[in-house]
Amino acid sequence: MADNTQKHSRRRVLRGAGTVTAAGIAALWASGTASAGPPARGARPVPPGKIGFGLYSVRDMLAEDPEGTLAMLGEAGYAEIEPAYDYGNRTPAQFRRIADDNGLRVIGSHHHPGDFRGDAAEVTLERAAVLGQKYVGVSYMDGEQSHDGYLRMAEEMNRFGERARAWGLRWYAHLHDHEFHPDPDTGRTLFDVWLHNTDPALVAYELDLYWILAASVEPGPYLRAHESRFPLLHLKDGTPTAGVETDLGDGDVDFASILANLSHPGAHHFVIERDEQPHPVRTANRSYDYLRGLRISPRR
């Protein structure tokens, strides 16, 4: 009973945090909460109104019981959610009501590249608008893994971004490990082709901190040099080079050190994800509690 009371209290506080002004977010960023040990000098918490959960991590639960699944995430304390491919067999309007009822904002959504081609694009973008999203994007791109293939994909991504902007949305691509592999002919990192051939006003990226480490690439230099290109971050823990995933706090990913590369943490959205679903409710709750207890020192 005491645990349920605590969760309800936390949920009420964070519902309010999700709607505060920029000044309020700054105050929350500076306030701090209890953590497992003494925080480093100048360290601050992740803004609670920017902590989200990727619904791919509860996809089976969502398909069976969308109302119960979103209620569980609201109770856990989340402020934001990121659907992937569907809305638990509900219409966008129905899904929006369920999210609103549980104090959750739909911040972005994952789709297939084909969902932004031809007539399908208007359907995808209209749904995102109904859900009140700020971002809409793909979980992968389906072009050839080569320098020329990435140039062609970059051109298409700019077109996707143009269409999204017409709906008041910002388009983004979620990144995995293969985008950070070198092109076999040029030796150039493939993602760099996207980065330098897409319009920052049209195309953003969702950096997955697990997958970039799986490619044996350090995320720090990208975050320091191109911070504004990564408004959404996927936080997934485990042993990336071994292909092992865990709940946040149970793996080897040093989130505090990685996130210390950000100058403006409050400008980002921190989306927790675990591709595997051994214990999704535990994943949601344990990972949220870990991230709320994390302290990072922003780069100056």
C-alpha cells in the first residue's frame, strides 16, 4: 500500500512537470532528488518532464491492453512515450485520449520508410498531428549500405523532412550500429554522409547510446559537435559489444559520462528502450527509477 501511494504521488508531481514553462524545466533541472550516492559537484538530474519510454519495449502488452499499458507507464512516472508502428489497435484519436488520461505526451513515433512515401505520407503525418507529436520519423532507412546509397537516402530524408515540416512536425531517423560502420570503399563513417548531406532544419536524428557503442564508436564527439541534431536520445543498457541488453542500471553503459557531453540537457528527450521483453513492467519501473536517480554534469 505504501508503494502504491508513493507511485501515485510521483505521478501527480511529474504530470505537472510535463507542462511547466521553460523556466520551470530549468528549475527542475537544478533541483535534484535522492540518489544512491553523493552526486558529483555540479551534477544535476535528468529533467523529469523529458523522460520517456519507447513503446516497442512493451509491444506485446500494448497489443493486448493499451489502456492498462499506458496506465502502468503513467504510474511509473513517465512524462513522454514514443510509439512504434501502431497504437495498440486503437485509432490515433483514441490513443491520444488514453495517453492524456495518464499524463503522457506522445513526443515522437517510429515508422517504416515506406510510410513517408507517396500517398502514405499524408496518412502518417496526419496521425502524428492528431497525436500532438513534435517529432515523427523512421526506425531505420532501407537504402544500400554504401557511400552512394547514403547520399541517395540523405536526399530522400530531406524530402521526408519537407513534408513533415508542412504539418508542423520535425522528421527524424533512429540510428543503430550499422550507420556507424565505415564504407568499404572510402573508409568514411556512413552516418557522416547523412550528417553532412541533410538539412538540419528538416532532418534530426535519434541517437541510440547502446547501438553506437555496439559499433565501437564513442558517442561523445558526435554529441559535442552536433548536439542540436540529436533532440531525442535512446537509452538502452547492457553490454553492447556482446549484444546483451539489460534494464537501465544493470549493464555496462556509462550514461553519466556520455550525457555529460551535452551542453543543454533540458533541450533533449530521454527515451528508455529495451528491445527484448523478458519483464516489461520491471523494465519500465526499474529503468525509470535508475534514470531519475542519475546525476550528470553538463558540459560548459
